[in-house]
Amino acid sequence: MRSPKLAALELRRFRRGKLPAAALVALLLLPLLYGALYLFSFWDPYGNLDKLPVALVNNDKGATNDGERVNAGDEISDKLLDSKVFAWHEVSSAEADKGVEDGTYYLSLTMPSDFSKKIASSGGDSPETGALQVRTNDANNYIVGQISKTVFGEVRNAASTNASRGFLDRIFINFSDLHDKTADAAKGADELKGGISKAKEGSKKLADGLKSSKEGSKRLSDVLVKLNTGAGGVATGTGQVATGTQTLADKVNGIAGDARPFFKDNGKAIGDTARLVADGSKATREGLDGLTKAAPTASAEARKAADELGTAYRTQCEEAAEPDETTCPALEKASTAASDAAEVAADVSALVTSRNGELKALSTHLASFEKQAEALAKRAPTLDDDLEKAVRDVNALNTGAHKVAKGAAEVHAGLGKASTGSADLDTGVGKLKTGAENLDGGLFRLGDGSTELAQGLNDGVEKIPDYDKKDRDARTDVMADPVKLASKSLHAAPNYGTGFAPYFIPLSLWVGAMVAYMIIQPLNKRALSTGASAWRIAFAGWLPVAAIGILQVGALMAVLHWGLGLEMERSAGTIAFLALVTCCFGAIVQWLNACFGAAGRILVLVVLMLQLTSAGGTYPVQTSPGFFGAIHPYLPMTYVVEGLRRLITGGPLGPVWLGCAVLGAFTVGALALTAFTARRKQVWSLSRLHPELSL
């Protein structure tokens, strides 16, 4: 009898009553319990998070920042309540703690009382981090705690972004303020540059004026020195004359009684002395004449210099709209010193002018005295003849000489003071000239520096950004959240159930094959007893389960597609691949049951567990202990999961073709082992007649 007939004969047994037929129907629908039911329970857990009761505690008291009220806790609470992420319940801290402990709430989110205060501190001197307090209880549900980390991570990022946005907005506003202030500083530097240019012009004029004043004061000082020297000579000469005349008068008066013999004996000496007196008088008179002529000129030159400095000071300091605070004090001192010198020169001139009559009288006296001395010199030889007249003349000469000496001493004293004042004036004007030259050089350097400062500030204004509100908002958004996660999933699964379908579908088909061989014999006993071909016996035991498996695939995928909404990228390929999967699983389960008997059923469960833990259907196998990674490439479900992922969600078909080859090899290998087992089973033994274990 051929294998298909043997298989049909095996299935015909289920038509002998209602219970076998019901068992066959249950067998067809069994994968739905593992596949459809499991996937239904896991289909979209993240889409139902709004049904999870969680506690929300807002203890935030708010804060004030730059005159604005900040209520970060209220803002986050409102957004969470509107988000529908969880079933939020606003409660107190005590209620939240109690609820998380007894399972009323899966978790709690608390915003502390100083939350807004710490958020607002980001723009202050002592920034602090605001902490959102999350409390979970793994005794209620571990997965919820893991989900909350992801959800609240997004909440924390949003809160941090909002805080950064306010801080960065203030920074960009400060940039704009800095731009405006720098522009004002640049404008002031330009004005400073213009003022310094004017100051340089004024300092140049001051230096030139002081140079002229220095030349005038030098000339005045030289003239006064000469006058003082001449006056000193006059005073000395007149003093000597007065001494001589006094001596002469004393002698004349002392020896008047004996004069005639003396005149006779000393006529020549008297004549020489008279000539000496005449020469001294002449020199004194010429000195006085020079003083009279030079004093007004020196006074005029001093006054001219003082007037020039006074005019410069009034023009550049008193009458100027913006007087230069650097040069004006020095110019004022120079004007004052020149004025003092002019006054001294004026005093000398006034002295000469006011005593012009006395000087003229003195000059007249000197001229008369000179004539008298000359006359005396001429008459000296005949003095003895005119003794009485000579005594009178000598006394008159002596009196005049003393008057001249006194006047000359007074003139010398006045000119001495004037000479000292003119020297001080010349020194002061020289210092002012040096200071003015230094000032001019300093202002020149200051002008260069102010030009560089103005240029630098104007360049800085162009480099400092000036953001308007639109620019600030755009830049604040970018810098508050500078890195966006451009997440793009290739061949994305629309929900949790679609992602887990490649794992639960082969699980259900393996269970279907396992249960099928609980009610269908892996090896047909009639065929074994008749000595049929081992391959025919193996195929006869495999074909019924393979046929049932294909029907299971159809029923399971129909429910998953039209019942749960599973969308497959390659529907036909998925069905064909699953048909190969169920045939492979049936062959493996057949061999385990045929070879090991009752123990084989246990081995079927062991192999199932090994495949579930090493196939990488939930977490990547690399995250599992090394043992599971080691057996991962050698079990068929590994390739089933990889192939179904490409067929359901899309992607390259390389893993599908590899899976087909591996599953084909497993199917052929399992059938060969089953045939080998059937060959052995055709020989009856005592252990087969009385097995040690039966299920």
C-alpha cells in the first residue's frame, strides 16, 4: 500500500464518531490558542497605556524670574493630563505613596515644591537642576517601570528644553543689548576722535604761541639783565663818586684853612680827581639814558607776549564750545606767568616813567656835575686863588653825588627785581613750551589710539550679532534642542503584535505538530507488521500531520489577518514559507516520537524550549548567555523567525531562501531518521512488547 493511502487511512479513523471528529477540529484550531490568542494579548500594549492608573503629584510652588511668574509644575501637569500617555490621577504625596505601595497606582510622578525655582535659576548666578521624582514598584509590574523610564525620559527632555529655551533667549537678548551698547561706544569713540583732533589743533597753536612767548620772554630777560647790569654799574659808579666827593669834601672842609698851600701843592691831583668825577658822571648819565629808552620797549614786548597767551587761552578755553580739559590748565598757567612778567616789566617801565623827572633831574645833575668836574679840573691849578669858591663847589658836588648814588641804588634794586621776575618768567614759559610740546605729542598718540579704538569698536559692532524676536526664537529652538533624533525604521512593524508574530507563529505550529502526534501514530503499526518499505512507512506517518499543519497555517493566518489585522508584506510567500515550516516541524516531531517513544514527547518539549530561548524572537540572542548563542545557528526556529520577519515586515529575501534550505534539510534529515527508525521497528523485541514507560 502506498504512503498517501496509508495516510488517508490514518485520517479516516477520525470519521468513526463525533469525539474523534471533534478532536480533529480541536487539533486544527489548537495553533490559534498559541498564535492568535498570544498575539491578541500582546497586540498593542503601548497603545493602551492610557488605561494604566498612575499618580501625579504637583507640589511646585512656582517662582518669579525677571519679574515674570514661572509655573513649570503646572505647565508639565497640564501637558501630561492632555497627553493621555497614562491614566493620570492628581493626588497628594501621601496618597501617591500609599497607592504605589498597595498597587492602586503603577507609579507616581512628583514635582517638588522648588521645581520652578530651580528651573528659573538656569539664567542666574547659581543655576540648579530641577528634579522630577518618579517612584515605581516592581512588585506591581516590572514592565511598567521600564516603560516609565522611556516615557519620563521624554518628559524630562521636554522640561529641560523649555528651561534651556528661556536661558538661551536671555543670552540672545544680551547679545542684542551688547550690540547696541557697542554701537553707542563706537559712536562715542568717533566723537572722541573728532574732539582729540580739535585738541591736537589747539595744542599745536598753544605750542606755537608758547614758542613765540618763550622767544619774547628770553628777549625781555636779556634786556632786563643788561639793564640790571648797567644799573648796577651806575649804582656802583655813583656810589664811588659819592664816596670820592665825600672824601674830597671832607678833605676840603678839613683843610680849608690850609687849602691854599694844599691846592698849590696838589693842584694836579685835584685836577685828575675832577676829571675822574667828570668821566664817572658821564658814564652814569649815559646808563640812565639807556635805561629810560629800553624799559618801555621791554615792557611792550612782555605785554605783547602776555596778550598773545591770554588771547589763546580765551579762544581755546573760555570761549570754546568744548574746551580741552587737557591743555587748558597748562595754557592758563602760561597766560598767568606771562601776565606777571608783563606786570614786572610794566613796573620797571612805570618806575622809569614815574621817576622820569627824577631821572632827568639826575641826568641834569650828572651833566652839571660833569661840567663842574671838568671846570674844576680846568681850574685846579688855580684853586688856591679861588679857594672859597672851590669849597662851595666841592660841597655842592658832594651833595649832588650822594643824590645821584641814592637814585642809582633805587633804580638798580628795581631792575634787579625785574630781572629776577623776567628770568622766572622765561623759565616758566620754557617749561610751558616743553609741556605743550609733550601735550601735542601725547595728543598725537592719543589721536592714533582713538582712531584704532573707533575702528575696532565699529568692526566689533559688525561682528556682534543683533537678533530680532524671530531670529531669537529660531536660534533658541535650535540651541535648546540642538540634536534631533532623525529616527527612521526600515520596514517598520506597525505595532507590538506584528513585531512578535514571527516568534509566536512558529511556536503555535510546533505545538500543533506536537499535539497532532499525540493522537496520530508516528509510524503506522499495520505497515510495520506487513513489512512495508521504511520510507513508505515514514511518509505515511508524516503526511497526515503535514496536511493538518497546512490547514492549521490557513486557519491561523486567516484569523491573524482578518481578525487581528496582521498585514504581511509578502502574503503568498508567508503562507508558502509557513507550509514548509509546519512540514519540517512535523517531520522532526515524528522522528522524536518514533525513535524515543514516550520519552520522545518530553524531548519534543525540550527542543521547543531550547528553540524559544535561542531563536532571538524577543531580545537579540547576543544579549542572552553564551550557551543560547552557541546553539542558535543549529535549531530550525532560528531560521523560521528570521525568514518570517522579512516576509511579514519586508526586507531582503536572503534569510528566507536560507531558511528554506535549512528547513528542507531538516525535513529530509528527519524523514530519513524516521525511515531508519521504522526499519528498526519492523523487528519486534521484548522491550517493544512491554515498554518500561508509556504515555
